[in-house]
Amino acid sequence: MSDLKTKIIAAVKGDLAAIEAALEDNLNPYFDLVSQVAGHILFAGGKRLRPLLMIQCARLCGHAGNHAARFATIFEYLHAATLLHDDLVDGADMRRGRPVANQVWDNPTAVLTGDFLLARGLSIAADTGLSEVIRVIAGITENMSQGEIRQMERKGDSSLTEAEYLEVIRCKTAVLFEGACRTGALIADAGAERVDALTAYGYHLGIAFQMADDLLDYTQDLAALGKRAGADLREGKLTLPLIHALSRASETDRARMVALLEKPDFCEREFAALVAMLDQYGGIAYTRAQAAEHVAAAKTALGQFAHSRTRETLMDIADYALVRKA
Amino acid sequence: MSDLKTKIIAAVKGDLAAIEAALEDNLNPYFDLVSQVAGHILFAGGKRLRPLLMIQCARLCGHAGNHAARFATIFEYLHAATLLHDDLVDGADMRRGRPVANQVWDNPTAVLTGDFLLARGLSIAADTGLSEVIRVIAGITENMSQGEIRQMERKGDSSLTEAEYLEVIRCKTAVLFEGACRTGALIADAGAERVDALTAYGYHLGIAFQMADDLLDYTQDLAALGKRAGADLREGKLTLPLIHALSRASETDRARMVALLEKPDFCEREFAALVAMLDQYGGIAYTRAQAAEHVAAAKTALGQFAHSRTRETLMDIADYALVRKA
């Protein structure tokens, strides 16, 4: 484990325990199958990053209430719900090193459990009694489904632009990070400036995380990732490393890359050749640089808060977006 | 068309037009695929019963605001979202006389469009600014997914009791009717007694509608129903006519019915024999009587409201639950 990760985990240990307890608590009254399927995705070693962000942001804004961990579970439920539906959409085999729920059970079970988790999240949001929070949560769900639909519509389409890619990852990833941070500020009753600053922090962090994730799909091996390297490409998903490389490549190399995009059963040798081309045309470096810019923007957004342990943890989480291995 | 249906439609003509306009309006800003898939289920001749109920209940409580039709779309979106997911869960072929969305497109598209419609409904709910309405909507979603999961878990299980059946149809159908009526009263700022009365009306109406629906599956032909007769049985769903008949049948007949439940590819002759047994053991009559009791309870709940055209329409809708043919 990297030093940074160790440091972050030490700082949020108590919050993590509270989140785990709240997650189990909120699912407990539900019957067997729901708990099993929901548990399969919820208790498979997730980082709890989204609920942690909500709690840190609430604390940074001076929140002193008792329900932060409970409200924070909203973001893990929403996350788990979309994972359940996305695995079905993507036809993925593995998630977090385990077979996906729609294979352990079946598609209907995965769909309905996703619906249930989404609804659970919304019910908890309703319990905050804050209409702005509810609007945020509803907006997250709307954006995420739209992002996934757009991504699905453009599968295998090599003409996807960087701007279109950014819009997809904003919808499918950044709005949830953004919403978690914004909600933290809102439940702490922070002023508009602080709410906006933490919203910006969440947005940039989310974009950076997704870009780093998209990089890992090309640079990481199966064991660390908990799924197959090259999975995005296999599913026809164009991400920034490839989009950038395609825009710079010679006609011949561009044709080679497009051919691979259209052939999901590529072999390891072909994949390695593609990664070499992504490197050669600057796709890897460009993506890393873009992610680093978003990390910097996230940290800048924290500038208006006085130094504190909580602010330091949020800074560390931003840095971690770039160094994480899985 | 029955006289009652003609009368109801004449009474709600203006509301229906407003609902259609609001449905199109709320979907308009969204991109092609979403509009197409959502439109496939939304504009396939649905009765708009749930949004109509919300509007009538709001009017009965003296609502004078302008947004009733917009808020009413929530209930059609939620309904359409669950139909999209349920068709996938049930493996159905036809819905409202058309092939189901997950066959016209595919499972992922149906799942994500369902998610989007659900989220749209929640966003509109957030716009009411009424936390009680939001709680109702979140609760509906939670109950409906649970009801579907329970129903799926018990597929083909001939030991399902009448009480368990009631709980399933409460979750999967009655909560949405109940929620639409309750929301109508809430946006009209009605007092607790009226809110509760219309909640009870919606609950009993929903139960009656589902029981009538379950009856139609045994008594109606394909053309009127827009789907195959015996579909529930084919999907292993036990409904009240069969549950009641099983509890009264001789051992031999019980075994014959269970055998059919376990054999989804039964022929027309076998299905006719089953319907004859349901009749013989009182399953059809009992279900009709139970539905009639719920219709009566729904109408009784309207007792505290003074006579008005709106109250008459709600009474007519209750009666229509029993006489409708599809």
C-alpha cells in the first residue's frame, strides 16, 4: 500500500467504521435476497470514497450533527446501484475481483436490486429534509443514466471527440463525486461560496479519478485491477488515451487502432502493440497531464478553507487520484 | 368502449390533454435514443390512470395551482420505468400490443432508459419542494422494487399464500396508486384527514385494479389484452384465482394445477382445463368478490367529500376497475 493511501486511511478510520456500520444498518431490515445481492456489491472491498468525501466536506464546513454517516451511505448506494446496472450493460465478467452479480444471480435480480438500492438512497435523501439535497440526488441519478446511455450509443465509434468524452465522464462519474461533496457542505449549512467551492472540488476530483481509471485500463494488470486489462476497449469504449492518440496518429496507425477497436477478441500481443502506440502518440502522457490539471483545480478549490486535518485529508485524496494502482 | 369508460374519458378529457402535453414537454430536451425508447413505452396508448388520479385528487381538495399536470407525470414516469424493467425481468414478449422495449432495442437500453425515467420522476418530485411528496415518491420506488423481487423469488412456488400475494400486489401496484392520490391531496395542501382518505382510496383502488388484472389474465383473449392470455402462469406467477382454487381443490386437481404451473409451455387445451378448475373451485368468483370489496372500500373513503363532478369521476374510476376489459 502506498504511503499516501496509508495516511488517508489512518485519517478516516473512524469515518470508515461509521460508514460500514451505517451501510449494514440501512440494509438490515431487508429480506434475504436483497441483502445478499446488495451485499455482494456493497461489501466487496469498495473504497467508500464517495461517502468519505461527503463526511470530510461536512466536517470541513463545521458539521456537528450525528447523521453524517447515515446520509453518506446515499452515495455508496447510488454507486452500487449503477455498478449493478452497468455490469449488465457492459457485459462485464468481473468487478472488484469477483464475478459480477448478474452472473452469480441473473439479469433480473441485478436490475431489481439496483433499483432497490437507488430507491434506498433516495429515501435516505428524503430524510435529510433538505430540498436542495434531494434535488442534487435526483440530478445525479438523471445524469448518470444519461451518461451511460450516451456511452452505450457511441460504443465502438472512433469519431468520439475529447469534448464528448468529457461530457460522458462528467455524467457517469463526476456528478456523483460533485454531489457527495456538495451534499456534505449543504448538510453543514455552509454558505453559498463554500458550497460552490466543495462542488468544484468534487467535480474536478471526479474527472481526475475517471481519467486515472481510464489510464489504468491500459497500464495495469488484471490482479491489481480486479478485472481484465483492456476491458474498456473490449467493450468498445473510447477513452482519452485512445482519443488523443487517434487524433495524432499517422493514417496507417490510426487504421490499426480503429481495427482493434472493432475487434473485441484481440490477443495480448495486439493489445501490447496498441498500448505502445498510445504511448508513442502521447495518449498516455496527455491523459496523465489532464488528470493532474484536474487534481490541481480540485486542490485550488480548497484554498478558501483554513488549514486543518480535514482539509489535508481532502488534499491527500486529490493526490491519491493520480498515484492509485486500482 | 363501455359506457362507463366513455363517461370517464369525457370527464377527464382536458386533464388527459394536459398530461400528454406535459409528458412530451418533460422529455423533449433529451436526446434521441432516450426519447425513442421512453416514447415507445410512454406513447403506446397507456390509460394515464395514475397521473389522472393525482389530478382528480388534487382538484377534489381544491388545488388551484398550475403545475398539477407536470407533477402528475411523475406517476406515469415511475410506471413506465417499472414496466421497462419488469418486461426484462418477466421475459415478456408483448406489452400494450407491441413488442417489449428490451426486444426492440436490447436489455441495456431498457435498463438505462428505465433508470432515466425513474430519475426524471424524482427530479420533478424534488421540484414540488414538498418533502412529504418526495418521501412518498422515494417510498413508492423502494416498495415497487421490493415487490418485484419478492414476486421473482417466489416464481413457480405453489405454496404462496393469499396474505403473501396481497403483500406483493400492495408493493408492486397499490403503492403507486396510493402515492398518486396522496400526492394530489398533498399538493392541494389538504388536511390530514383528507390526505388519509385519498390515500386509502388509492390503496383500495390499486388492489382492486391488480386483482382485476390478474383475473383478466385467465379470462381475456390476446387481442383485448395486448399480450398473451395465461402470461402470468407461463411466468410462474401465482395470482389470487389460482391461490384460492389450490386451497380448495381435491388432491388430484391440486396436483394437476401444480403440474401446469411447473410447465410453462402448456397448450391451449391445458390452459382451458385449468381455467375450468379455477372456476369450479371458486377462484374466479372469489377474486371478483375480493376486488369488489376493495372497490367498495375505495368508494367509502370518498364519503367525507361533498358531492362534485370530480368525486363522481373518482367513483366511476373505482367502478371501472371491475368492468374494464383490458
